[in-house]
Amino acid sequence: MKFNAGCWRLGPVALVTVTSLPSACATVSSDPVIEVCPPVVEYNSAEQALVATEIESLPESFLTVGWLADYSLLREQVRTCGS
């Protein structure tokens, strides 16, 4: 057996690896990405005032207060989505 006989076994493995790498990218579409932003429901000032009063009456440890802060951030992100 020659000294370099073991090196030939790596050839087919390397060849399969190298030829499969470009095919991994073949599943990616080259079509342009169309950004779709969901609509933001607008609330009138009377509804906003009523909700603000209700939120102020809740204890700060109330879980809903934190959720509403997250919802507010999400609404702001959606507003800027299309701009």
C-alpha cells in the first residue's frame, strides 16, 4: 500500500460536499420580496381616553399593563412598516 493511499478516500467525500453546497442555495427564490404590512386599527379620542382611564386605575403589577406596553410597541412598528 502506498503512503498516500488514505488521501484518495477523502476525494469522493470532498467532491460530494463541494458539489452539494451550491445546490443548497437553489431553493432561495430570486423574486423580489414584497413587504406586506398589516393594517393598524385607529381608535377615536373618546375610546383612547376611556382606555387610558381604565389603565391608570390598574395596579402597576397587573400583567395586562406590561402586555399593553408590548402592544403599543407592536402598533408603532406596524405603522413604520410601510414607510
